[in-house]
Amino acid sequence: MTALSLAAMLVVGCSNPFNDDEPEVRRGTIGFLSGALGVVSVEEPQAAIIARDILSAGGSAADAATAVTFALTATMPSAASLAGGGMCIVRDNRNEMPDVVDFLPRAAALPNGGVTRPSAIPALPRGIFLMHSKYGNLKWEQVIAPAENLARFGYQVSRAFATDLGKVAEPLMRDKEAAQVFRRQDGSVIAEGDMLRQSDLAVALGRIRLRGVGQFYNGPEAQRLVEAVRAAGGNLTIEELRDYRPAFSAPITFPWEKNTEWHFAGPPAAGGVVAAEMMAILMRDKRFEFADKNEREHLLVEAAKFAFVNRMKHMQRDGSYAIDATTLVQVDYLNNVEDQIEDDKAIPLSQLTANPVNWPETPSAVSFAVMDTFGGAASCTLTLNNIFGTGRMIPGFGSMLAAAPDDRGRTYTPLGPALLTSEYHNHAYMAAAGSGGVTAPTSMINVIARAAAGPLDLREAMRAPRVHYAGAPDKVFVEGDMPAEQIEALKQRGHNVAVTKSIGSVSAVYCPTGVPNTEGVLCLSASDPRGHGIALGGN
């Protein structure tokens, strides 16, 4: 992308208030809003541009999230699909608590004799429709059309998708349907910069745009989908498809400073529980804020240690917790943890658990965060439970089939997006989400804790070297560019340290003074340099 085209992309539309002859720009048209539009961070660039356009047209954060989600089914089919699912947390300016939207791709029942590619129930269309029905401002067809256009007319493959495709190109090309979409005419696999058109996906998106999601789950179209899933080696019944329901639920919430509250998606998004507990421990009594740079890395590790030990003890196979997860952010529990964490000495893992559990988790997912200027915010993580799901594309629908969750790493448990809001002030402040399997919650907390506590701003916090601990193995992982002084300080405190190339990927946006704000909007958006996404908007 040239500097000129990038500059043009970032220009916001504005009308001339002194020209009576200038036609009125209506809501739903790019340029309806001028000035500050909001902030966006997405792990795939073209979907971020669509979000920016939706905000420019007067759409809410939920409108932008809806458009991004369906766009990602075209531009990031390794992690997003009409047959996949995910988890969002969303709010608007109606002064209500945020909602968690659970549309996780859960396993379909296995038939007698089993199947070659156990698959999940397609959850994304109904889940996103549920979110948009409560929080969207623009018409449904307006937020679906951009994705349909990408699939129908084509787009240049991004580095984000090309990187994922390169990891599994050989086994993926064994599927005839996938090979027809992801191969060039000369038989080689498409790469960054190639034009990609997806006619079957465009038709499926067109039906969803015109008829809504009902036909996807019931009637002749649903029956064709069930038969196509079986043809792709998966398992699905018309009853499972028809009866699938996404759900709103309450987030894990705890108070912070200045009448603000942190909100995290809860079980079965176990990553959200880990992130919530870590953040509550770190923010307790401003301990992380007042710590020096060496102690901060130690506190991040110790917070993760408690959070992952609780996950080991309480998480069930489906991601639910055997206890009420909100107890892990309550004052009595946090005071107990605070008393146990020493400033200069690591707590031995054996002191907290005698049986560390290693739960494998796929790193494949795609996340994004968006805020409008009216007080709306949404952050989401989408998944197929495995990179390219089952590795099979559904004939006639152009969508990769999500894998059924299992105990070998195909799972949605790492998901857990977050928001920072104030229902007292009716403001939104931050939206964030992470991907990267077991590192998703720790990488997100590395970023948002540093940004919230200062002195780093969001972009500096995004670039800062990260630390990760999950208990199995009992080892602290740090990124290679972490200063030697900080690594040595961890070792001196008794941590077993190993250096790794990178830790997780995060999408985040942050407005420290909150939105809406009549005194001017101060916002930052940040994309993770460890990935290939883009952030748009902000000061």
C-alpha cells in the first residue's frame, strides 16, 4: 500500500456547512460523520477499513463489529467462517452493563460409527445477528454488503491470511473445494498480493444479506447446509442446526478507579477468567502502578500463576468452571492473594498445586476491537477451534468447517475479550481482545495493564516486550527483546526463565478520557507488531 493511498484511507469525510446546494449525506452513507469517527484495531487490514467506513456512515461499534466479522469470513477464512463462531463483549450509550455474546462453535453430536472430521455447529450468523439486533443502528443489509462485495469482486490477499495459509497449505490443498478457492490457475497456492474471489461465499453472504439468518438455520437452505457439511466429512443434523441458540450473558466485572469497571467474558471462555483474575490482582491497591519496571514483570508472572492454577483446579472440559468465576475478582480473595505475593520472591508452583495440568489450546483465532464516539464499544475473538477448522470447505457455501472441540488442542477456551467502561459516567474507555492460544489472556493483560497503569501509552504498551506464564511447564517465557536487566531480575526472584520469539497477538483501542466526551475525544488505536493487522483512528 502506498503512502498516498494510506493517507487517503485515513482522511475522514466532512461536508461544507456554508454550501446550501451540497446534497445531504444520509446515515448509512460513508461521510455521514465528519471529524472523529472512532477507533479500530483488527488483525486483518481490509476488515479494519470496512469498520472505519461503517463508523463514517454513522454506524455504532456493534455495526462495525458485525461488518468486520462477516468481512473476516472472506479475508481471514483460516479463523473466521459462517460455520465457525466466537465470543464478543459489547455495550452502547444506553447506560446499561455490557453484554457478553456467546456464539462459540460447540461440538455436534457424533453419529453411530463416527465421522472422519468431527465438526462443530455453525454459530456465527445467529450470534452476530443477536448482537446486531440489540446494539446495531444501521440496517442489516448495509453491514453485510461489504463482506459480500469482497467475496464477489475479490480483494488482494493480506499478509495476515497468507501467513496462516502458508502454515498448512499442503494438507489443505488435499480438499478439492479448498483447492479450487486457494490455488492459482498454475496450481500453486495463492500468496500475499494475489486477487482472491470466492463466488460460493458471495452467494451465501448475499442470501444472509437479503433474507437474514433464519434461512441458514431452518428450511430448504438449512437442509442443503446439513447435507454439504456431511459431504465435507463433518457431522450435523437439521435439528442441531435449527435448535442452536447464541446467548447474552453477564461479564465478569470488578470496579477500578474513578467509577470505572473492567469487564471480561466469562466461562466457557476460560481465557476471559484468567485475564479477569490477573487484571484484578494487578490493579488491586495500585500495586502494579506503583511497581518499578523489574517488579512489574514479576507481578505479571505471579498474577498469571494464581489465575492458571485456578483454571487447572476448576475448569471443566467444556470451558465452564466448577466454581462461580466471579469469586476470583472479589475483594476477600484478592486480599488473600495480595498477602501471598512477595515483592522479591517467586511463589513455588508446588505451594499452590500438586498437580499442574497442561491443557493444549490452538493458537488459531482472529481478534478485533472497536469503539465509536457515542460510547459504544465491542471486542471479539472468532475461531474455528483449529487453523482452517477441519481442513474441509463446505461445498456450495465457500466456508471452512469448524472443528469439534476436543482434548487435543482444538478448542475455544482461550477466548476472552474485555472492555473498560463507566456506567456511572456512561462512558466507554477501552476495548481489547487477544489471540494465540494459551498466551491470549496473558498477552492481552501485558498490554492493557501497562496502558492503564501508565506511564506507557497504548501503542508503547503494545510494543513492549511481554512475559508469559501458564504453569505447565513451570517456566516463565519472555520475548527476546526484553532488557537483560529485567530478565536477570526475574531469575533473582526465583523464576525459571526461557526466551521465546513472540507472545500472543492483541487488538486494542483506548480512550483515556472516555467517549462520548464534549470536551474533545482523546483516543489511541494500536495494532500488534507481532502480527499483520492494522489500527485506524485516534489522536
